[in-house]
Amino acid sequence: MPDWLDVVVRSIIFVVVLFLMTKMLGKRQLAELSFFEYIAGITIGGITSEVVMGLERSILNAIIGIFIFSAVPFFMELISLKSKKVRDFVEGTGTVFIKDGKIMEENLKKEKYSTDELLELLRKKNVFNIAEVQFAILEQSGDLNVLLKKEHRPVTIKDLQIPYQSEKEPQTVIMDGEILDEPLSVAGLNRRWLHEELDKLGVTKENVFLGQVDSNGQLTVDLYDDQIKVPSPQEKPLLLATIKKCQADLELFALATDSKHAKAMYAKNANKLKDMLQKLEPVLHD
């Protein structure tokens, strides 16, 4: 076999072997690798390059070596899942850099971080003033997590006591012009409903690059042709406007009638619609 063909065959073999070993180790990001996984990755890379280009090297011995270096972090991960002591030893623990608004200088020295590096990590979290930080911890991955003081945290809907409705993840019902039945079913919808919604927008499924349904059952689409303008859904704004008009009409009828019974009935139902609007407006407001 010519040398170049031998290199091609060896390369394909090791691509498959490395893929299988990587699948075994899991889906960790590079910054989240444990020490064992980091060491194994470096060594496996060295073994692979030596055997792929060194034609006198044994492929079987290389595969055995790769398997061993892959198996060690795999089994260490299994042991770590069952023992916190082993997990803390192998993966390490988080180090507190700021506590109750105070910098822990000794912990900075322990992790060999300078003040400039701490400030850089804070800036990556959009924090430019240490006085705003309540708590900050350096995780095992090297990422800094920051808890701001209460007065500097973003205001939430709960803080403002505004009525809101919890949302579910949107379902992708059309992809590359093809309808996906499983997400449609998860959303409690069917193809007939989808075709009716597409007709309202004036498009066909073949023209849709991506179509999604939100938790309110509203379809949004992205077309292959970006020059085509898709009208915004009008059902919710129209429904909101209709309810507001009904509530205003009932209040007007209550003022216009001389009958006490009718006046009380109109006012009562107007108040019911007003209460309903307060609950529905966060959902129907476009």
C-alpha cells in the first residue's frame, strides 16, 4: 500500500475511534473539562498524530492507548457522581471572591488572580462598580458568577406586581418547507389549523424557511424570500380592541338608561369586562 493511502486509511480509522471516545466522555464544553479529561485530550491528540503520520507505529497499540486514556476520565466521572469528596478533589470547588460586598483578598491570592483580572471578569458580566456586587464566586470552570445587591438588580414583572402569564417554549412546526407533525401535536394543533394560518398570511409551506408557534398559539414565519413582507398577526389586537369597545359600550348604556335595573346590569357587566381586560391585556397586548 502506498504511504499516502496508508495515511488516509489511518486517518479515517482514528477519526471514527476519536468520535466514539468523545461520545463516551459526554458533551462538556472545553472550559468545563475536568483535569483528567484535559490531560486525556492532550495525550490522545499526541498518540493520534504519531500513529497517523508514523507509518511504522502499530494502530492496535494506539487504539488501546486511546481507550485507556478515554476510560480513566469516564470512570472518574462515574465515581464523582456518587461521591462528593471525590468530585471536590477531582473537579475542585468554587472560590468566593466577593462576599457581602467585600473582596476576599486571600482567595484572590490563592487562585493567583490579580485585582485587574477580577475587574476584567466583572466587566464581562456588565459590572463596572464593585460596590454594586453582593456576592461573586469563581466556579470550577473558571467562570465568575455575580449576584448584585438588591437595589442594583434589574426590575422584574414580579417586582412591579404586573399580571403575567407563564410561557412555554415555542414549537418549530415548519422547517425547510416541510411540516413537522410532532411539534404540532405537542402544541395541541394540527395540519388543518396550520394551513389555515398560512392562508391568512398569504404564503405556502414551500416558501417557509422556518415557522414557529408560541405558547399563545400564534404562528410566525421566516420566508426564503426576504423581500416578501409577511403581515403581522392581528387576531390578538383585534380581540383586545373588541373587548374594550364592549366595555365602553356597556358603560355608555349604563349612563344613558333611566331604568335602575338596566343601569345596575350594564354597570355590573362593564365591571366584569374591566376585570377581564386586566387579566387578558398582558396576553393580548401586541
